[in-house]
Amino acid sequence: MNDDRNQKTAVVTGASSGIGAATARRLADDGYRVILAARRTDRIEALAAEIGGISITTDVTDAASVAALAEAVGPHLDVLVNNAGGAYGLSPVAAADTDEWRRMYDVNVLGVMQVTRAVLPALIASGAGAIVTVGSTAGLVAYEGGAGYNAAKFGVRAVMEALRLEVFDQPVRVMEIDPGMVHTEEFSLTRFGGDQARADAAYAGVAEPLVAEDIADAISWMVTRPAHVNIDRLVIKPRAQAAAHKVDRRS
């Protein structure tokens, strides 16, 4: 890949839809050359063509795939947005599906670790690297039926906190953004196995949940702060959501 140091480069994982796609568009608008990494080749190719970016088919749970992404990135990288993740199911612990839990851990925790590990040298080499990992308010407060996803997102938080301590003397910022209710086209649909009615019910009556562009805007702000400013954790929720269990659904 052409390494033109006059233009900063950002990698966005999970860039095929939702927050990832919105973030890729926003960073391109900010002047970054954006590398879109996701499994769905057709989607990231179309988005790359739209924003003048680069698409690299990537499965963050596969070590060889992540290694290929790092090789394509090259020796310098300015921004990594760890967005690939997901929630599967809403079962209580007593009825937990082991495969769902393993899948959530693989993509949310091991995926973040593998991508970060692979490109960390390039981020440090840039002299002012920035990592933003998309967590969730589910990683701050547990709730009934969410234990598997809670555990995965609490894990993401632990990884970022430890990494920040480990690279405290290196020129790289380690940041985390934890969104609350974000109405995207796929998150809840994926969680409920394609059940559109259940997915729609998650946002029923909420006048203004967050949208992907709100999170992209916040990520843009985080990475464009001066290099000495580290936004350790940004919690962002719609006004209607006071807490995971307290949401204004009157509309």
C-alpha cells in the first residue's frame, strides 16, 4: 500500500455497516485515508469506492486474516478504530448458549486483542498513534439476559485499561467509547437472530436513540484532539436513556 505520510491513515474494523461504516465516512471527511476492514467484501468495496478508501477483507477472529491486514497497513498507522463486535442472544445464565458466549468473546475480546497487537508497532512508529475501541455501556453495568455480552464488553474494558498502562511511555493514545442505545440497521437484528419484531421492540417508544453518525462524530473528536490529550473513556447515551434499565419510552 502506498505510504504517503502527508496523509494520515486510519483503520476501521467492522466497517461494513453501522458505526463502523459511519466512522469510515467521517474519518474520510476529516482527511484520513481509511482502510476498511470487515468480512463482507462487497460492502466494504462499495464503501471504499464511495469515500476513496481501501478495502481489506478481514475476519478479526482469524490470526492469518489479521496478519494480512497488518501487512497491508505497512510500517506506519495513525488511527485504529476497533469497532468489530457484536451481541448474540439475550438468554439468562441458566439457559446460556455456550457457542453464543464463545462467539461474543472471540469477536469482542480476542478480535480486539489480535488487531491491536498486529498494528501496535505501526501506531507507535507514527509518533502519535491513536486507538479507539468501541465498547458499550454493557461493559459498565450488567443486566438480566446480558451476561454473555456484559462479560465480553467488560473484557474489552480490561484490555484497554491494561494496554494503557503498558504503553504509557510510548507515543500512542489508548481510548474507549462506550455507547448506550444506538439504533443501527443490524445490531439488534443480529442479537435476536434475524427476528425483526424483537429487534424493533428494543427501540420501541424511544423518540431519539443515538444513531451511528453520533458515535462516528464522537470518535472523530477523540482522535483529532492534540496528541497529548487522551480521552480514556467516553460514555455516550441518548438523553432518553438514564441507565440500561431506565429509558423514556413515552413517544
